[in-house]
Amino acid sequence: MVNTMLRGTTAVVGVSDTPWYKRGTSGEPALKLALRAIVSAAEDAGIDPSEIDGFVSYGSERNDGQRMMPALGTKELRFGALVWTHGGGIPGALGLAALAIVTGQADVVAVYRAMSEYRGRRLRVDVAQDDTSPQHLVNGLDSPAQLCALRSMRLIEAEGVPARTLRDMALASYHHAKRNPRAIGRDTELDAETYEESRWVSEPYHLFDCSRENDAGSAVILVSADRAKDLRQKPAYLLGAPMGAAAGWGLREESGNPYWSAGFQGVADRLWADTGYGPGDVDVAQIYENMTGMGVSALIEHGFCTPASAGEFVTFDNLIAPNGGLPINTSGGNLAEGFIHGMSLVGEAVRQIRGTSTNQVPGATLSLMTGGPGDPVVSTALLADAAAL
Amino acid sequence: MEYEFHAHRITGGIGADDRFWESLEEGEFRLPRCADCKRWMWPAHFRCGQCGSWEQLWEPVEMSGRIYSWTRAHYAFDRTKERAEDVPYVVVVAELPGADGARVVGALAGPDSGVRCGVEVRGHIDPPSTKSKGYPAVRWSVVD
Ligand SMILES: [Zn+2]
């Protein structure tokens, strides 16, 4: 049964990213980048930044609303929260913002993420939050790239998903980046040969399978569906944004089943149940790919394909706009647009509903955004045009 | 007994596996089981979610199993710089039938050409070293 309290009762009405900088080169601390993104997302919506009364983020975000309110002229801060744990929390942050709005806790909520190595920690360390288990560190496993590599290796060797699917996800992202003037990877000519010849990071991942952190800020503004109607932009209605972990998941280190999972067991099913739609209805998807292989797992768990049919579904031609069966990561995604803990994927999911993506899927009415895969808790969201309400 | 890893404590994770590392320093490979319902509880936790018991038994387990998954690391990241000279090195997740399929991580010892999911491995215990960040460690090697 659809969730009538949350389905279509709020909308994203403002989006903005700061420019993308190579890590450490923005010359601005993360808090300032967060402010820039929030202010310009509010301007995009046609809302004065002082009206923002809710602040929601996720992961290791430290630029909380209370620290920014003097600069925003905040009239009253009424709601603020951080969603666990890492990038898995993004769509859940949208869901939490929606909960705050529909229950009257806040009227205008900013969901955002900002990172900068300028006067900040190494972003890689910041994102990992020092919570890597000794079971991993003692044995030479540090980076999410390595931990995700273990899952994708199993997907390939035990489930028989072709390694080529990882490559095609990367090719699709870089292909889309070429048309996005803001993308960090817009000038990278990636073809199959360049991919195969690129160095390994952690097998089965090549360099081009892995996202790399950037200095940037990214924000979106949510309001009630009623208020959204009167604003400047075409609303992207939030249909659902469940978060969670199935029984036997959570902090299972290497013992979760299925091992190749990106964590969406049950969560994706709830998305379809809450929204009344299914994978076959989705027009375009932003698939958080910290690493390509985890994006493949996310596609499988959302029901777009099975391990057995992944080889047919996850092909370059099928993943690109405008005519692929499921265009993904149409801004270039985490890999090729830039990585700010996945947050910019929300903005691109919204632009597809507005019709303003640089790789627009014609007539897109249902736009999916899946959260950071492989996180012990994940979330996923479906955004829609008014026609799909 | 004084345990070396205590002086090098890694604060990540939930910290329910001290007995695992202590056992390794004692030269034994032990995994936790619920003291009441006898379920294997790995990764270690503080309470059995099945029966509610707060007690665990740390039982010796045969260091023998199959590769459940693996990766060949070609880059030593910040917190594992100690292994920079080993690059590329293989890390294995071994599935152990002696503990109901518990999966235990360890670096691979010896040649890595036969590494593949499903391949049989046997483990041994390395004493604390810089490479393993002052902790003892399990190393897996492929059984010919
Ligand atoms: Zn029990």
C-alpha cells in the first residue's frame, strides 16, 4: 500500500552545487561552501535564505545549521538532524526533511553536504569517519574501494555477472560528463581500451571504477507540495525515500548475505511499495557509484535486472541518455562530474524532472536516486513530475 | 598476560572482538559463540540478538575453509601505509565451515596465482607486527 503521508506531499524546489574543485584547491573551508550552496539553492527556489528553518545532512557533515544561521539570517531554526551513516544516508535525508515538513516541524528544509580539504582534514579520512574496524585495517584494508572490491569480486566470480558491467557503468558516466560543462571529468576521453589499460586500484576495480573526493558544496531545498506550486521552479515531488537495513544486515562486516549486496535488500522493495511504482516505470536514475561495481549491485537490488540478466541490462548503450532503457548518472555522477559524498546526484535527479539536465531524458517523469551502496544503512528515493502523482 | 595490541588500539568498529585478538596473541584462533543458544556470533557483538544472552564462549576453530571473496590491492591507502612495499597484495575473506560459515579476513601468504572464490585455504597466525598495525593477524594461504 502506498504511503499517503509521504507520497507527493513535499517537493524539491531549489538545487545548487558550487563549482567542483580538485580536493584542497577551493581556497574555502567547507562551511563557506555549504553556505554558498544553500544560499544559491534558496535563490533557485525563489525563497529568501533566512526562511530556511530546517537543516538536514548525513555522514560526517559538520556544517550544522546552528553554525550557519548567523550568515543566513535564519529567523528561527526549528529542525536539524544528521542521518546515519555515510553516503547511504542521502535519500534518507530527503525523507527526514519531508517528515519534518509534513509533521509541521519545519517549513523550508535544506538538505546539503559540503567538503573541503582547505583547512580541513584529508577528505578520504573525513568521509571514512575513523570507524573502520581493526578486522579490516589490520589486514591491509582501508579504503571503501577495497571493501567494495571484495563484494564486487564475489558478484563477478560467484554470481557470474560480467566484469564488463563495471566498465560500462564507468563509460556511461564519462560519456555524460562530456556534455556537462561543470563536470570535473568533462575532458577525459574514456573508451574501453583506456579503461582496461588504466591501473588497478583494488581488483576488480580499475582507476576509472572509483570516485575521488572533491572540494564542493551541494544543496537542495524542500517545502510542502502546497507551497511548491507557487514557487519559481517546476517542483520535483518526493514520492518516497525509505532508509534501512534488512535483518542480518547492519554492522555485519564480511558476514552479510548476499555478500555482493549494496544494502538495498528490503529497502528497494519498500520504495516501490511506498510509491506504487516499480523499476519498469523509472525514466532515469542517479545511481550512487562510490565504485562502479556497487552501482551494479544497486541496480540488481532495485529490480532492474537479476545477477543472471545483469550482463544484458548493464551495457553502455542501455545506460546512456537520451535513448537508453535506463539512462544513469546523467551529470557524469560521482565518477565524472565530481564526488561530494553523492549529494550532487540529488540535484541531477531534480534537473531531470525539470527538463534541464545537460543529458536530458525526454519527458522524464520518474527519477530515481539511490544512496551510497555498501553502507551498513542505506536509503533510496523516487522523485516525480506532477503528472506521476 | 600483557597484550601488545592494547598499546596500538584501533578505535573503529564496535570493539567487541578483544578476545579474538587476545587469543591470536596467545597463538590460538578462537571465535565467539552465544553461551546459551550456542549460535556462532561473528562478527563479535555484545548480546545475542537471537536469545538475549550477554555471555559468549570463545571456542577454538580450525583455520581451514574456502575463499569467499578476495581483492588484490594495488595501492596502500593512508591507514595501511605499512604495507606499501607489499603492493600488490591480496586480502582474502575466508569462509569457515568449523564456525557455521563465519567469514574471517586475512592477508594472503605465499603465491597468489590460484586465488579465486571457492578455493581452499588454510590459516596461520602472525604475531603482532608493524604491518598489521601492532595487532596479531591471521594469514591465509591457498591449499595446493
Ligand atoms: Zn543466543
